[in-house]
Amino acid sequence: MNNSTKVPVVSKEVLLPFILITSLFALWGFANDITNPMVAAFATVMEISTAKAALVQLAFYGGYATMAIPAALFVRKYSYKKGILLGLTLYAIGALLFYPAAKFEVFGFFLGSLYILTFGLAFLETTANPFILSMGDERTATRRLNLAQAFNPIGSLFGMFVASKFILVALDSDKRNAAGELIFNTLNEAQKAIIRTHDLEIIRNPYVILGFVVIAMLVIIAVTKMPKRTVSANPTSAASSFKRLFKNGKYKEGVLAQLFYVAAQIMCWTFIIQYAGNLGISKADAQNYNIIAMGIFLCSRFISTFLMKYVNSRKLLMIFALCAMATMAGVILIEGILGLYLLVATSAFMSLMFPTIYGIALDGLRADDTAIGAAGLVMAIVGGALMPILQGLMIDTEKIGPFSGVNFSFILPFICFCFIAIYGYRTLKIYK
């Protein structure tokens, strides 16, 4: 048995700070998964293509790529706590900007609001992940991060629930007639304008409420004493850190693995609505499948964290990636409800990937390289910005060879899981 089982994952001395920082994982999980269904919602209400609506993901995950390195440099100069406070401030500003965005009814304004919101998320993820790793013994660091990350899908589930029960179901633009056709498409411009105003307000409200919740969290963390964790007592220059990281094969491949993982996750969860829609299922009902997928993801996260007491985390990563490849093959090849079930089941195998790749890639780094190393892994989240647009273009193509465009588009997540399986193998056999 791994000797890390003799060491507490979280000690009593840091329990309260651990709980508060872990709550942030749920907070950005909510933002992630209330936003994914907005691709389909904006496509209808703004009357734009799926590919253009997928710019929501470009704006959302592009913010990570833009702000991750500045966040790391900020944390190196100041502290984890100050990085978290700045992240929460930017998060709140971006969420509250949904109010004027809905008032002006400009798609680009919504994209800008999401872009700023994810500036805050970039600060939070760049800061909170290594902060959690530092809250205890190095031998239990990956398990500790998996435990904290297990609360991310709780926020995601709540975000999906709000999207399904308070947004998608309330959108007048998604109402259908007896023949199953969108009523919105049959209306004149004046009638569409009234519905568009109504629906954009429905989309706006949860984000504005979220903005005030984030402000409350900011105040709580500001007045709470946090453990003092510095990047390093005598940090070297940022340039030196970049050079060392660039020479580290395990880390570089970890960044690529993280990029492919996030891309696969966002594609599977964003376009589950389109996959279900191809079977005649409404957006609101399709979102229920997303909720089930997230429930499976959450349960599997706790199970995989437990399994790490007995099975090498690198081996588990490889096994789970191979299983995800198998379910993706079914999603592509099987047209019908079974394909949808396999798409939902894929979430079980995605559960451990993000924190495990994160922990493996950062394992063994110098203390003063960790912040910038974490930033590189957060920047990899840009995978969630780029590949969904490509998948959207494939979905807009109704037929690709013998397959429907929706089914064949999931070849992209299949390729992503293939790379992750290879990374798991290489870290197990080569980067021991």
C-alpha cells in the first residue's frame, strides 16, 4: 500500500482555509456549466450558426489563455491570498456586466463579459490549485487536489440545474409547435424582437445573482486568516523558471494533455444538447442528460480519489483514458439513444483527468517554478476555446460520409483521449 495513506490528506491546522479555497472550485464549476448550454441558447435567440455561437467558448476559455501568466507573475510577487481576491473581483465584474449586455442586446457584449469573467477564473485556478497542493505533505498532494477538485462538479451540477430549470425551459425562442418546429422561426421581426428581449433577460439574471454571490465570497476570504504559503523563499527570475519548465518533458507533455482533456470535456458537455437534439429531444430535456453526466462525473471523482490509495494515479489516468476512447467510439458509430447513453457515460472516465494531469505535471518542480508551471496548465484550458468551434463547423455539416455531422464530430474528443492515454503510459513507464 502507498505510504501516503499514513499521512493525513488535510491536517486540522489548515482545515478552514482548505474548505474556503475548495469552495472556489465549486464556484468556477458553476460558471463553466451554466455557460456551456448558452451556445445552443444564443444560436437560437440571436439567430446565428452553431459555429458562431461557439464563440461563447472562445471568449470563456480564451480568458484563461490571456490571464494565466499574468496571474502567475502576480502570485510570485505577492501571495496566494491576494491572487484569489483579485480573481474574485474580476469574476464579479464580468458576471455583473451581463446586465448592460442584455440591455443592449449585442452578442459581442456578452462575449466581452464572459472574457472578463474568465480573467477572474484564470486567477482563481492559477492560484487555488497550487495553494491546495501546498496545504500538506507532498506525498498526499495529488489526492488532496483530487479531493478539492471533487467539489468542482458540485458547482457544475448546480450550474446545469439552473440552466435547465430556470433558463432553457423559460426561453420563448425554444418553444415548438405540434409539428416539432420552432415557433420563433415563423414570426416576423417585431415579434422576434419582443421574444429576444425576454430571453436575453432570462439568460442575464443568473449571472447577475452570481456576481453578488462572488462579492460575498470575496469578503469572507478577505477577513479570514490564510496559511502563509510563498512561492519560494528566494525565487529565481521568471525567465529562469520558463527555461527549466521548457526543458521538462513530463511537464510539457502534461500541458498538452491538459489542453486535450479540457477540449474533450467541453466538447462532450457543450454538444450533448446537439446530439440529443438530433434525436428530436428539446434543449431543456437534453440538459437533463448533461445533469446526469455531471452526477456520474461527481461520483466517479470521489471513487477515483479513493482508488488512488491503492492504484498508481498514472496507471489510473491511462486506464480511464482508454475507457473514454471506447465510449467515444460508440458515440460516433451508434446513431440513436444508445449513442447518447455512451456520451453520458464518458463523464465517468473524465472525472480524474484534470487534477491528475495537473498533479503529475507539477510533481517534482522547484518551488519557485510552481506558480508559472500552474499558469501553463491553466493556459491549456484554451483547448476548450478552440476545438468546440471546429466541432461546431462539423455539426453544421449535416452529413460527413456515412455519418451524421453530429455523430462524426465526436471524433475530436476521441483523438483527445488518445493523447491522454499516451501521456498516462509515458508518465508511468518513462517519466517515473
